[in-house]
Amino acid sequence: MRHVKLDRDNPLDLHEQVAGEIRRAIADGEAKPGERLPPAKDLAAVLGVNTNTVLRALRQLRDEGLLEFRRGRGITVTGTPEQSALIEQAKELLHYARTHGYKPDELIQIIQQLG
């Protein structure tokens, strides 16, 4: 990944910023499916954050289906640029809905009605 500098004045939590940077790297094709990421402690050292912050971001991305954790093999990118971009758009939609008073389950109902 390119050099990343986190903004400690940003109201977004540090782990969200780390996850966003990795998501961006996947979306831009900088981190391709099948590639291994550096160990969390190395990422933390480069970013100047606690290892637990990086681990929290990595777990979030795993739960989104963008990363896979394998014992002895480290962390591998499994998501595609398209999937990463879709997740980012969904996060923006969810944020927009929340700022307009909608709950996630209400947003799901709206989306289901459209499908």
C-alpha cells in the first residue's frame, strides 16, 4: 500500500480510517485478490497506531468478505475492486439514511421493495 497518513483530528475512528485505506487499496487494484497483506504489527508500525487498531480494521474487512485470515498463511485479499466499491457505496447510503432518521432495517425494507 502507498504511504498512508491517518488524520487524528478526523472524527472517524482510527480503525475505520485504517479499514478505509485498505478498502481503497483493494478498490484501486493496488491490493489484488490473492495477495497477502503485511502482518498487523508491521502495518501498525507504519501507520503509527496500536496493533489492536489495525486488527480491529482487519476483522471488519474480513467480516465484509474483503480479507481472509488463514493460520500460517497470514491475511489474504479476497475481495475485488468492484466488491470494495460496492461496500463503500453501501456504507455511504447507510450513513445518509441514518442522518435522515432511517434505521438500518428500514433501509433494508426500502431496498427490498426496489428489487
